[in-house]
Amino acid sequence: MLNWIKKYLLPKPYINGWTVTLTDDTIGSSDFEGTSQSISKDDLHKVVIVTDSSGPWGEDLIWLGYDIKGELAFGFPLGAKNEQDFIRYLTTLPGYDDKALVNAMSSTSEAYFIIWQRP
């Protein structure tokens, strides 16, 4: 079902190669191969977490950001560098859903959680 997300579900050594980047105007990520994705903060429409059934002990949580057209703008796995900065930023946005974040972090099945959506 979630085969397209396999790039983000990598063994722990690879997670250290992922970085989340926040500037005044953009949010993005880069992977362990150096591939980068980004979107302007104004164009970001939705942030979700997708989980698989390996949690809570596996590397089972992926952050995904989408534009207004529903196209993937960036993604990164749990534990990426600067992830906490990204979470702090999200908490400042109107419509941020802390309960969805808590539910995603404790999920042990394949699931999709909307953490924030532009009002």
C-alpha cells in the first residue's frame, strides 16, 4: 500500500543523513544522497505523518509536506537533523493539531495523520 514511501523508511544509519531546513521563507529537506526538496512557507498547504506497522520500535514515521495541489513538496523520516526546529515551527501555525502528532508518534499500524492544514 505505501510502497512509494520506501525511500523514507531506511535503516537507522541512513536517518542521520537527512536534514530539515527552515529559512525565513522556505521549508525543505535533503536526504543522505544530497537530494533536496523545498517549498515556500506561503505555498505549504498540509503537513502529514505517515506511519507503518513497525512502530513504536521501528523507524516507522515519515513527515510529508504538500502544496495546494496535493503534490509532495518534501519529506523526511523521524530523527532527521533539525526535526525539532520543524516541530517548533509547526506549533506556531494556526490549525496545528498536537493530538494528531501524539497519535502518530504512538501509532503501531499503517496510518495517515494530518498534523497541520492551511485554514
